Amino acid sequence: MKNRTPLADRLDRIVLYQAYPQSFADGDGDGMGDLDGLAERLEHLAWLGVDAVWINPCFVSPFRDAGYDVADFLHIAPRYGGDAAMERLVAEADRRGIALVLDLVAGHTSDVHPWFQSAVDDPEDHRYVWSPEPAPGFVPGPGARGQYYRPNFFEFQPALNFGYARPDETEPWRQGVDAPGPRRNRDALVEIIEHWYDRGVQGFRVDMAASLVKDDPGHALTRRLWAEVRGRLDRRHPGNILISEWGDPARAVPAGFHADFFLQFGGDFDGRPLKSLFNNGSGTVHEAWAPETVWADAAGTGDADVFVAAWREAADAIAESGSLGVVGLPTANHDFTRLVSGARDAEQARSALLLVLTWPALPSIYYGDEIGMRYIPRLPPLEGSSLGPAYERAGSRTPMQWGDGHGESRYLPQDPDPDRPTVAAQRDDPSSLLCFVRSAIALRRSDPRLSARASVEVESTGYPFVYRRGTLLVALNPSGAAREVALPDTGPLLLGHRAVVGGRVLRLEAFGCAVVDLAAS
């Protein structure tokens, strides 16, 4: 066991890595990624320098929504190796000093979960949201109950009942948040999380965390719910962490989460902080999203100002609440376009990766982004990946490209590009994207000026995007034109790509980026 320092005690310094289990690594040769495959590849994560790995849902499931339709929260799916594989993974992760963070689907279950199968025949069972009459958003339930249930996402994912914030005389079936059914489900959340904490897991990322209490203006009672859950968990496991899928860190972190990521949705900015940075319209694009001129683009017509404003609002709200939590910033995720997509190649993505790893936030690297894996368009839907004609998530879920002939998943087609990037090809190449990301992680972990709680002073949000982390200067140029930055003093490049310091001028060629140590001048 290398490092069991609680994650909560080093939250401002850790680097998170997201591994999509069915695509990451195949340990038993059946073509499906699994937990033994992940255990075998922890050496890669240790070499890269990450502190914790977040695994998408790996529990028993019919996999109509890739595991987000859970049929048993307390056991690992056979296709991933079952409970014994999780025990082996925990032991191997401990040996390498890497923490495990699992994914909790808090707001719903699969319609084959025993809880739901019991409820469909028992009108006195209030674990789910039921209406005796047809109601908007409800679907007919099976079984002797003869009522209608509310789904939380797909129809086969019935919403667990955490109550409604407001009564409505036209909907007498609404229950308050402290009714027996909602209380029972709050208890179940704590029981599920503690079950896995007792087995060595050190954190959870919570799916759709804002969805629990219904008709909840401002999510006031949902936030109260999570504050209660956090308080109960901290009594026995104070060092473990909860990360939310909320997309609104200004509200989610003060509610009790250790971190909340900027996402493609959520908050007063409606997902624009992340979309305006990276979403070039070439991957998962929702019909309701307004066109963006993005910052990470060769044309050099975007701006990072929306991102900076949203981050500042969130950081201020977190500080005012007294929370020690942080904002989260991902490179991508299983629901959102990879950094390398459309016209943007791996060379152009370096600035985006360095932003994630040097900004005052909890960085999360989506598997494969460290080698420049590409979003693959026009893949057929698989296990609920399609959310509409333009919002196809399969392109971000393709197999990790190891390139060494061992353990690659066949869950989805590989990248058809014959020159596809691989770990094997990049690991020993000091000029590769992989080695650049490794160096950036090492710098972040070793230099307290890059802590998520350390100061930032923004000098420019365009091209280049320039900010100070104490006496470190970070300059990022994702555009296709060379740029220059005037320096107050000369200083050495701690990390750079297509970057040169000459006197008091930092020159960034097209797609160049740099970290300069002004304290060493």
C-alpha cells in the first residue's frame, strides 16, 4: 500500500482519470473490457502520475444504458469479473497508490431491479414515483399495481422517490421529502456508498446528482439532501470524497460535494463554460445547443472569458460557503466530445490539456485523451449511446488504444485511422503528447503554485490565454497563428511546446503552450 492518505486531505493536488470499463482493457480475452484488464493497466496510470481512477458503473445491470441502469448496487457485473475482480482491483490499486472512485446512479434503477419488481405489485411501496392516473412524463407500469411511474432518463430507468419540494393539489400523489419512501431511499444511498467504502473504495462520482428531489426550485431540498448524506458518510469515512454530476459547482460544492465538474449542461451559464472552450460542433452536438465560437480552435476567434467568469463565480461561492471543495474541469467524458474531434488534431489539443492541468480546479483526464484519441463519428448506437440523430455518444467510448497487442477491448470499433495514436508508440517518445501530459501532471503534483486552491490572476482570455499561478506564468495558444507574450522578467520554461523565451518575450508558435517560472529569473 503506497499512499492511503485520504483523498479529501489532498483534494487540491490530486489528478483524476476516468476509465470507461467496457472500453478500457480486456483482462480475460473475451473482447469486453473488465476490472482485471483495468488492474493490469494500472501501471500505465501510475507511470502517468494520476492519483485516482473513476470507473463508470460496473454493477449488475442489463446494460441497456451501458450500466447506468443498475439492477444490483452491491455486486459487480459478471461481464466485468464479478465481486472477486473488484477485490483484486482494490488490492492492486492500493499497491500502486491509486485510489478507486466508483459511479453511483443515485436517482433511478433499472426496471429489473428487485426494488422495482416488488413495487409494481404493491401499491403501498413508495420507493419510486407513482401516479394512479396518467400524468405528463409518466409511463404505464407493469404488474398488479396498475399505475404509472416516472422515469428519470430512459423509460427503463424508473425514478427513485426522494420526494417533491412543493405540493400540488392537482397531483395528490406527490410526497414530501421526509415521507417514508424518500427517507428509505436516502438511507439506501448511505448504505450503498458505505458498502463499497468498507471494501476499499475511496470515493464516488454521483450521476445526475441534481435530479433527486422533484419540482425543487433552485435545488434547495436536493442540496439539503446531499448535505445530510455527506454528514452521515463523514462520521465513518471522513477522508473519502463525493464528486457530483451537476454542472453547477457554485451550488453543488456548498451542498456537500467535494467537487463538481463544469459539464456540457448545468448552472446559470447552461454548460457554456465547457462548451465554449472545447465544443467545436464535430461530435456530440445537441439540437438545443446554440452555435459556439470555441477557444480551442485553430481559427483563433473564440475566447475563454465565459469559462473564467463561471469559474470565478463558482470559486467565490465555494469560498463564501466555507467549503474546502473545489471546481472540477474535465478534458472530456463518456457523454461529451473528445478534445480531438473534427478538424482539431492531437497537436492542437495540447493547449487544452495544459489548461486542464494548470487551472485552479480538480483535473479529470478522460481515458485516451492523453494520447490524442479521436471522437469517431457515425458509429452505430450501442447500449443506449444514442440520444438523438446528432447526439451520439458511442464516438467517445471507443476502445483504449494500447498498441502492444495485449488486452484491447472490442466493445466498439477501433479508430479506423491507420496512424491511430497508441500508448506503446508514444511512451518512449519524449516529444509525444503522452509524455507531455505526463510532464504536466508531474509539474502540477510537485509545485504548490498549481494547487486547486492556489491563486490565479488572468491577464488575457484570448490568444494566447495567459494567467499567473503565483510566480508561474501559463500561456496557451490553441490557434494556428504565432503569438507573443511580454514577460515582466525572463525566466526558464518549466514546460513548453513550440515555445521559446527570448529575453522578456515568450514566443508561442501555432498551437504552442508554455509554463514559465518567473520566480527563477
